[in-house]
Amino acid sequence: MNFKKILVPVGGLLIVGLAYRAYGLAGVAAALGGVVMWVLMHYTRLMQVLKRANNNPIGYVGSAVMLNAKLRPGVPLIHVLALTRALGELQSPEGEQPEVYRWTDGTRSHVTAEFRDGKLVQWTLVRPPAEDAEAPPTP
């Protein structure tokens, strides 16, 4: 069970309750203002990441090797979207766990990332063979 889904609202209510006990209605107003500001900060960050991702093709990343170097286990999907500035190409059936996304760069290298409950579990970097990358285009 994801305790963040429970602890965050309970923590907000606890802050409002403690503010009321210490400062009355003025404390409640200040605490609610702080909670609303916190929610708006997270909402603004989410919208900025999605706005930047909207400008790039789905599944594209500037450098798959650099993305591979920056990934860490447990990173949320929104953080990976901020790193890539693009939505990943969904590889798994929609709505099923784990979710698997792929980002490909201009050299056909790609990173395939597996997310379970929105957190990065594992990822793999695949680079094309050297002879394919250096082969001249056929007319």
C-alpha cells in the first residue's frame, strides 16, 4: 500500500489542526494558505513538465546515453519526463503494471524503462551495432 496517499492528507489536516489549537482562526487561515501554496507549486511543476514534453515527439530523447547515466532506481515518472522533455513511447499494454516506456535518440540508441506504481524499477540502454551506425546511406 502506498502510504503517501494517506500520510499527505493526514499531515495537511494535522497542520491545520495544530495551527487552530495554537493561533485560532488566524492560524487556520495561515496553515490553509501554506497547504494551498504547496499544492499549487506541485501543480505548476507538473504543468511545466508536460508543456515541455508537448513540444517534442513521443519517445524522443536528445541522448539516450546521457539519460541512462542520469537514471536512478525509485525516480518518479514525472522526473524522467522532465529529464527527457518528452513522453515515452508506451511498450506495455495500457493500464497494466509494470509500465514500460522507451525513449530513442537520433543514433537509434534507446533506453527502455520499467515503472511500477510510477517509480522507476529498472532500465536498459541499447545501442545499435557500430557497423550500422557508421554505414553510409544507400542511394
